[in-house]
Amino acid sequence: MIEIKGLTKKYGNKPVVSDVSLTIRPHAITSFIGPNGAGKSTLLSMVSRLIDADTGEVLLDNKNVKSWKSSELAKRVSILKQSNFLNVRLTVRELVSFGRYPYSKGRLTPEDEQYVEKAIEYMNLKEIEDKYLDQLSGGQRQRAFIAMVIAQDTDYILLDEPLNNLDMKHSVQIMKILRQLVDELGKTVVIVLHDINFASVYSDYIVALKNGKVVKNGPTDEIINSEALREIYDMNIPVQEQNGCRICVYFNSHT
Amino acid sequence: MRSNIVKLIVLAIIGIICILLYGFYDIKGGFDYAFPRRMMRVGAMVVTGFAIAYSTVVFQTITHNRILTPSIMGIDSMYEVVQTLIFFFAGSSSIWVVNQYLNFTTALAAMILFALLLYRTIFRADKYPIYLLLLMGMIIGTFLGSSVSFLQVLIDPVEYLSLQNLLFASFTRIKVELLFIASIILLISFILGYKLLHQLDVASLGRENAINLGVNYDRLVMQVLVLSSVLIATSTALVGPITFFGLIVANLSYHFFATYRHSVLILGAGLFSVIALVGGQFLVEHVFEFNTTLSVIINFVGGIYFIYLLLKESRAAG
């Protein structure tokens, strides 16, 4: 279980995340939503030890992530950030194989190869596994990076805006795979999302941030309604029900 | 992977041919005199070649930049400072110059101390981005360079000529004992550095991905910086400033091997260094008969290669 206790991060004098405490529920998708600059990505980076918090702590199984051995933590928690520009030329398969580094330290065992193979199949990358990443479209590349995280086989998967720059088809594809990871493999997914409707349709829990503070935290049903959304986004957002999904129709909203 | 091993073997064979050619070509009369001397130069070239290949490749990995060399940290400038100060205050006939051990150890100690001071006190890897360190190194290096040229203007012209001798890379004035000491330092660094190679492979995915995969990235950066400073300092103290060609051999290796594996990249760059240095030295001694220097030849050939690379890349992009 991941517990976040009183996390604060300041850049200069400006607090980006201030005194955030929450618990990530296991075996579910939790979405972080909120306006630009709310501190969603910073919070996710602190949870995954990419950046240090000024105060507060993140506990994984009741132990501070900073006192975990980095290589052990890499077997429990994985993080994928939004920009994935690489300086090296790698094939899809080579990239996915890197996901096994925490276990193999660079020398893949047959068992590692199996995980890599499975991850590649899971993300439908079999046909392009020998292609170089710079030959791929944005969507394919994003899938390759997610396959790496799947090969890493961690209980917790943290994703920072994985749908950035993806078209509708690929966005849906990736969200469905995340759903499968939770439902079939029992993973815990934490995801920063910009598109509130993807959050509404696919997540179990939503954490809404605003000005570095948690303003709403609860099951998706409790957050996706006009009153709660007004508080988060300062905007009138009508919610319509369609085939059992709650869709926010904000495109022509009056504030 | 297999084709890369073939390529490495081919490069190694070319390297050996260069060494044999250099060792045996035109060796009239005093074989017993000339051959050991030539082999000692070859030894120095192999040692410095690998030192520069290693430090340049790993430095470029942690800075995520393929047109930088570790000389940006100002380590070479520190060498110039030490030698100039020695000539300025003690003179060319003092023990600091005449005794090569003393000169070697002083220069080596000053360069390593400078690098460590820079990393430990001014810069903390976990607090600031690496570009700040590079900028600091560059500014301090430039500052040292300018102060030194001021001192050089004041030095007696005859003294200055013999100082200049030390400030150009040369393989012809090496003492065998120094080569021995340098080889031991470099061997230890290589053994320590070997354990970092897999971590460096992961580091080429960028800081965030590397941390995700369990690499202690900030510590790795520190280790790599210290290690490559020791390598640069040792090779500079041995033969003079020669980091310039690290850029060429590292990029040749990236281009030729097209892999992310540092074991292959570094070995390849090292072999390219040996070919360039030994082949270049052969040209200097036997074709140009010492009318030019090794750095001129390497920069000339390397420059042509870079223009070729630029033209090719721009055509591919267009």
C-alpha cells in the first residue's frame, strides 16, 4: 500500500504541492485530475522518488520510499513520465528488455525473456519489435514504453499523462490495457490525466488537485458531477449519462 | 550483436597491423635500440587512447550530449596552469621540470584535486542539474586559461618555448617508469569502471527512466565524473592535452556500432583511438618526417569525417 503523508514541494517560494496526504487504494485505477499547474505531475514524481519532497513522506508497505533500496523499489513501483525523448537508437525489443534490468542487471535470463515476450504481446508490438523507436509513430512509441513498464512487472504502475499527443483510437487502446492490468493481473495504476472523460470512464478513484492541494478524493461517481467539478475547475460542466458512462460536456460551457 | 563482434575483431586486426607497421617499418641497424622505444610509445598510445575513449563515451552518456568532451570541465586547463606556474616561479631548469616524476605527480594531483573540489564543494549532483556543473567548469576553465596566458606573456621567451613543448601532446618524450605508473592507475580505473557499464546502458535512457529501473542515478553521475577525471588527468599528465580527439573516436564508434551497449561502444572507441594515434604517429614520423604534429593530422582527418557526417545527416533529413 502506498501512503502519502503531508507532502510539500516548493519551487523558490511558490508551493507547487502543499501538505498533500492520501492513500492509494490497491488493485484499482486512481486518476489525478485538476487544472494546469495544480501539482499533479510533481506529486507523482515525488511518490516515485524522481524528485525529493521538501517535507512529508511517502510510505510503501509502511517504509519510506527513500529508505528502500533503489533496485528493490524498482521491482515494486514503476513510473513513466510524459516526455520520452531518447538519445540512443533502440529497437522496441531492446527497450522492453530494459524493463527487466531491476531483476537481471543487464544479463537477461530465459525467465526475463519470457516477461519481455509477454509484455510485447500484451501491447501488440510483435510485428514491430525489431523496428527502431525513431521509426515509429507517437502512439507506437508510447506503447513500447508502456510495454517496458509491464515487463518491469511491478505492483504499482505510475503514469504521467500517457495519453499526451495520442489520437482517440490509441488513447482508448491504452486505457483499456491499463484496465486489463488492474482487472486481470491485479496491478495498481496511478495515472495523471488531462482528459476528464477518460478519468470518468476508466478510473475507480479520482483525486482532484488544485493549487497544490487535494480538493476532492473519492470514488469516481462522487467526483464526476457538476458541483464537484465546478469546485475543481471553476467552470460549469454539465454531466450526461451515456451507455452507463458519465460524460462531461464542457466544450461550450459558460463560466 | 554478432556483427558487432565481427566489427570489433576487424578493428582490432587493423589496430595490430598499425602497431606492427609502426614497430617494424624502416628499422635499419639498431633494432635493439629503436624497437623497445617504439613499443613504449605504442604502449603510451594504447593506454591514453583507451583512457580518452572511456572518459569521453561515459561523459557523453551522463550529459546526454554527443558533442561534448570532458575537457569542458577545465581539467586540461588545470594542467596548463600547473606547468605555467612551475615555469614562472621555478624555471625550466628547476627540479619540478627536470625530475619527470615530480612533474607528473604534481600535475596529476593538481588536476584530480581541482576536479574533486569542483564536484564536492561547488557542485552537488543531487541538488543542481548537470548543465550547471558544465557551465561552472567552462567558466573556471576559461578563467584559468586567460590568467595563464597572462603569465605566459611575462615568461622569458626561451623558457616559454620549452614550456610550449609540454603543452603540446607528444608521445616521443615518455619515460618508461611514468608509463608504468599511469598504466596501473588506468587499469584500476578500468576495473572499477567496468562495473558501471550496465548502469550506464540504463542511464542512456535518461535520468527518469534510469531511476525508475532502480539505478542510483545521481551517485552514478558522481562516480562517472570522478572516474573520467582521473582518466583524463592521468593521460594528460603522461602525454599532454590530447582530449580533443575523444569527440571523433566516440562518434565514430556510435556510428559504426549503432548500439546502446557501453561495453561495445567503449571498446570500439578505444580501438579507433589506437588506430588513429598509432597510424597518425606513423604518418608523422615516416611520411612527414616530424614536419607536422599528431594533433594536426588527427584534427584534419577528424574534421573531414565530421563534414562528411554532417552532409550525410542533412541529406537524410531532407
